[in-house]
Amino acid sequence: MNNIAEKINKLRKEKNAVILAHNYVPGDVQDIADFAGDSLGLSKQAAETDADLIVFCGVHFMAETASILSPEKTVLIPDRTAGCPMADMITAEQLKAFKEEHPQALVVCYVNSTAEVKALSDYCCTSGNAVELVKALPADKEIIFVPDKNLGAFVRERTGRNIILWPGYCPTHVVITLDKLQTVKSQHPDAVVLAHPECPPATWPEADFLLSTGQMLGHAEQSEAKKFIIATEPGIIHALKKRCPDKEFIEACETICPNMKKLTLEKLLWSLERDEYEVKVEKEVAQKASRALMRMLEVLPATSTRKSN
Ligand code: SF4
């Protein structure tokens, strides 16, 4: 074990810390984490531990979600500039105004949203449970879906529900275009295509399966196929290769989330040494956001992976 890993392990014991790593962060950070997976699954797992400290190697809204679900624990993010451009595409003020335009609508927010936006929402959802959640809502209700227009359109297509979209999007996923996906498919005609619904709708017919990252891991493991094209942030390929060492995974195109790549081992160590940067959600906002999250958790659980180190 190298020096930096030893220091991280010593500090996490001393501080009774749990380290969380999203599927999109660098592989060495995923490897050293106590839990690796999707943002909500990680926050749920951390809440179930008796840790005093959570270090979330992910973007800011993820650390907020961990703080909302574990208000008694200290939550740190190793790089405070690691934000999510999609989450920042709608502010609380914009959502308030949008709700006033559609006063009868229920508001469903993707978990990739700020705590303030969650606090103004009726339900929260993940990419893995959005369809099931919306199916469970009253059929005669209009639904405002924020912030991702692509995931919202995917839910609309799968449910046939009256969904009003906010024009947000993930800059990392929208560069996975139809042309690029068709090109990589022509180079690997024997591969199964797994795409995330944050990808542009034009790409969906080219995908064999539209799945969340957690669902991609489960699908690849259970499938008899040996070769996959992965249309999402390629950090997930590290986890896929660990789960399925005998299978081949090909990036749909070159795209990364620069914010997720800010979470390095060095910054994780620095964070543990300095107890920086704390993410705390203001109590009233946290209580309201928690209500939207709890309603979702009653519908379907999220997926994450227990690690062995
Ligand atoms: S991959 Fe997209 S949605 Fe995920 S954190 Fe990066 S910008 Fe946000």
C-alpha cells in the first residue's frame, strides 16, 4: 500500500470517517472508498453507519444530500469547486416562478439538484427510479420535472404522463451524439449498447438499454454478452471492469465530467487532515428537502456497492 493510502486509512480510523466515491470519480478514489456507487445510494449507506464524519468524493449536491440524510454527521467535500453544472441550471427562484406558472402541477426533481430546489419539490427521484416514481403519482396530475430535460423526456416517453420539462441538461452527456454513437457501433457491431437517459433523445433508439449507472453495473454482471459500449461518463468503466473482469467495455465517445475528476486521492487526504470543506444544509431547507427524498425512498431504493477495504 502506498504512502498516501496508508495516511488516508489511518485518518479515517482515527476520525471514525466513512469515505464515499461516486461512480464517475477517478478509479483510485473509488478503490479506497468504503462505498462506491450512485449519489443517493451512497448517502443512504453513510446514514446507516455509526461514522462521525462523511467524506463525499463527488460533486456538491451529493454532499448536500448526505448532509440532509445524516444531519448529525459532519460532511466534507474534498474540493469545494466540484459542482454540477446541470444542478446549477435551475435556482430556487426560477423554480418558484415556474411553479407559479403551473400551480396544479406536482414537482419532481432529479436528485442532481441543489438542496433549495429539492426543498421546493414534492418528490425527488434518481435516474434509476424516475419512471417508477412518476407511474406511482396520480394519473390526472401535471408534473413539472427539473432540471434535466433529457431524463424528463425519457420519463414522459416511458409513462405517457403530462410532464412539463425544465431546459437543463448535463454537459458531459449531451456530447454523446447520435453520430458518435453510430460511429462506435459501426466499429463494434457485436457490442451491446448501454446508455444513460441523460444522453440526447436522438441517441436512444441506438441503445439496447437505457439505464442508470447502478443499473448498468447490474445489467453487465447478469448479461451473457461479453462486449458493451458504455454511453455515460467513463468513470463507470472502472467499476464495470472490477465487477466483470472477463468482459470488454468501450467508451461511446471521449467525454468526461471535469468536476468529478477534481476528486483526487491527494485532495481526499488533504480533506481528512484539515476537516475541510464542510457542507451543511440550513436546517429548514434540509427538513423540506428531506421530505421530497423520503417520499422517493418509500417508492424505490437506489443502488450502490459495498466495498471490501
Ligand atoms: S456528469 Fe453531468 S450530471 Fe453528473 S455531476 Fe457531471 S455535470 Fe453533473
